[in-house]
Amino acid sequence: DIVMTQTPLSLSVTPGQPASISCKSSQSLLQRDGKTYLNWYLQKPGQSPQLLIFEVSSRFSGVPDRFSGSGSGTDFALKISRVEAEDVGVYYCLQGIYVPYTFGQGTKLEIK
Amino acid sequence: QVQLQESGPGLVKPSETLSLTCAVSGYSISSGYYWGWIRLPPGKGLEWIGSINHSGTTSYNPSLRSRVTMSVDTSKSQFSLRLSSVTAADTAIYYCARMWAYWGQGTLVTVSS
């Protein structure tokens, strides 16, 4: 199985400050079609996961532009330019290439 | 807007079969995409269970393959999950999704006698 390793596992951020989460995969996520199937999700308390970023860096419909994704191969990052109170929850990365599809362990973001 | 809604028993006895259905609205299953089940055990991370498309082609997590069956009913706009021989380790919130953008709200299934 592809192992997805997220760091840090928890994050405490002052509103208005930036935040960054790393996700490393045990194998390259680059497909032969040139696409890299790495998604980022936020699971807010009591809700289902919501898609933030797909294919490394494309923001999903309605996602604020303070969220951005970057990376290639095996190293990826999610950045929040200015954290807001509504950003609390658990962030997950997902690789959607190799079966079984696997998620990172999750990174819990809280507000200071 | 694509919407998904899980339904099924919230309590299942050990060794029995867990059965869940996902009702889809706002999009025709026949139009494409894979439809999947994902679960979140208490205190743990997300786990992909399996996926199915409109023609019934399936893909399962090898760790669960021997116990999982998924089916699709395009006429009812729904797809289903069956997980046999459950144990306490199968206690989780179960989500259905149109992979990977749209998710249901999730349903808690507890395995207990």
C-alpha cells in the first residue's frame, strides 16, 4: 500500500497567520497521463470531509483562494495564507492512483 | 448540486452483515464517475473501502475484499455496501461519495451485541 505521511499532526495557529501542512507519499503519484492524483480535504467538526484541492493544486468550486496546494512526485504541501476561525478541523491528503487509495493520518488545526 | 445520503441500521451484532445504501440526487449514476464508500473509525483516520461504477465494475480495498460486496441500482439512483462477519473493529462512521468530490453526511454504525 502507498503510505501517506502528514506533518505536523497538529497545528495551533493565530488568526491571520499562515499555516502549512506537508504530505509525503511512499511512491510517486505521477500518472502516465501526466496528472498527479493528490487531493486535500478538510473535515470540520461534525461534518463530512470537504474537498479543498484536487490534482495537487486545483482549488475545488467555492474554496477560498487563501488555500493553495503545491508539490510533485512524492512531496506535497497545503498552505493557508491567512488562517480564519472557520478553518479549524482535520486536514487529510489522499492519493487516488494506486489501489487501495490511501489517506494521510490527518492534521488537526486549532486556533490559538 | 450532487447530494448523497447514507441509510441503514446504526447497530449491527458481531458476526452479522452490515448493509448500507447511498441515495444519490442531482446527478445520474449512469452518467459516469466511480461511487465509493469510505469509513472513519473512532480515533483513527479515513479508510477507503471500495468503489463501483454504473456498470457494476468494482474495486475493493484488499484488506476488506473477502468481506465486501458493493452493488448499484441505476433505476433507483442508489448504490449499496455489504460488509460481512463484522467485529467491533468495523465500528465507524461510514461515508458514501462520488469519488472524490462529493460526500454524504455519514452514518455511524456500531458493532455490538
